Amino acid sequence: MSGRSIPALLVALLLGGTTACAAGSAGSAATSPSPRAHRTIVVPPPDPLPRGVHLSFIQQRFDEGSDRAQVRVVNGTQRPLHVRSVGVDWAGYPLRLHRVDYDVPGQLTVDLRYVLPRADCSPTAGAAPIHAVAVTRSRTIRQPMAADGARFLHRLWRTECNARKLQRVAAVRYADRWTVEGTGQQSVLHGFIDVRRREGTEDVSVDQVQGSVLFEMDLPGETTMAGDQDRAAVPVDFRYGRCDEHARSQSTQSFVFRIWLRLGDGEPLAQVVQPTNAQQTRLLRFLDFACGGITRH
């Protein structure tokens, strides 16, 4: 099978994967079944596809903000490759193989579901070499991680470690206080980011915020919890991002909001802070109102 014989792969296909109860191993690594929401993604192949089998790592956009990702398997041979399990071998994310049991056809690239373990945030672990692993019926393939996959992993590792550092110092959530100003597409939903201290005496500042395709976010006022404060209410404004039905129906990250916090004079550290289910409902009611709905309540 060649890339030229499968025009349907000009667009990535989402295929139903399988789950398995049995567990295998490579070396001393733990092995676990893939989640039931297993997703296998066939990727449009490069032309020409490199010879042999090559491994990398990626996280699709719909998995951002979670521990779900994919190990990319490039099968540049002419034969199907039955992959039993995949994993990342790196001290930053200690190896844990995930069972996939998937036949990767020859001359295709397939992303197989992988769930990242808890990160080891020590500097030594972060600086360690990274390898990708795939266990087949006949052998264990272990390769130095491709440069693009290593960049993905380092970014995710920094994000998780930064979030844990922030969580030790302060708890961040959205307060349940909302007011609407204006009408229609000129309307603004005023809210607050509730910052509560857990430890330390450093100033904690909300440096910036980022909404989603459906919601824009802004910081209209004071953004710092001083070192002698235990709590601060940081004003945040929401506006509509897009009103069209296509955006609303296709959005997969409507409430994946990012907040950058600065500890003292340090660099801003990003974390994903999602609204509660009740707050998401409130935001959707506001979007209906801003986009032409009949009520703001």
C-alpha cells in the first residue's frame, strides 16, 4: 500500500481503537491497558516516507491541557507492523508502556494513544535523554526521540512542573460572582479570578490570561496578591469570541482557559484553569446573550 493509493488520507482520519486487559512488558517497565476512549489517528504520510520504522511523540490539539497524547509510529516498510504497546522512555516521564494492539499498515503513519505518567520535575530528570519505545510481536524498538517529539515532551513537562509549583504556592479558581454590562455583541461578562495563598510570602500576580475560540478574556484591574495577603480577587472580563454555529458545534476546547501567574520577580508560569460545570453553563448563557440570545440570566 502506498500514500498515492489512499487519497482519503489527505485529511487525517479518526479510527476506533481497541482496548486490552492483558499486559505485556519491556524490561522492567510497567504496562497498562489503553483507556477505553482509545483514539488512533492515521496521519497523511510524507512523500517519500522514510525507510524502516520510526517513532516520535505528539499531542493533538483536542488533548491539550490533559495527560493524553500519542506515540507516532511511521511504518516505512511494505509490511504491516503489529504494535502491542508504546511508551516514552525518559526520566522526566518515567517509562510506562500502554497496550494498544494495533496493526500499522505499511507506508503509513499512525498516532497511537499514550497517557503520560506523573512527571519527575527534578532538573536532572529534565535534562536526561529521551527515547520512544514500541513493542511488536518480534522485538522492542527503542529509538532516540525525534527532535519534534522531544520539543513536545519538554513543553508538556515544563507545563506540568510549573503548574505543580504554582499549586504549592496558591490555589486559583473563578469566583461565582458575575455581572453583565452592555447588550448584544457589545456586552461584557465581569467576573473574578480567586487567588488564595497556600504557602510562602511572595507576591503572586496574574500576568496574563488567554480564552478560547468562543470566549475572549481580559484583565481590567488590579492583578496582584501581595506577599502579606492570603487572598485576592482579580477582575477578569469575558467577551464573545465567535458566534457562528460552526465554531460552537466544533469547538473542543471551549473552556480550556490559561492563566499566567508570576511569583515575585520570576517568569510568568502558565496553568490551565477551567471553570466548573456550573460556571461553564453561566458562560454559555452569556454567549447566547452576546450572540443574540433573549436573556442574560
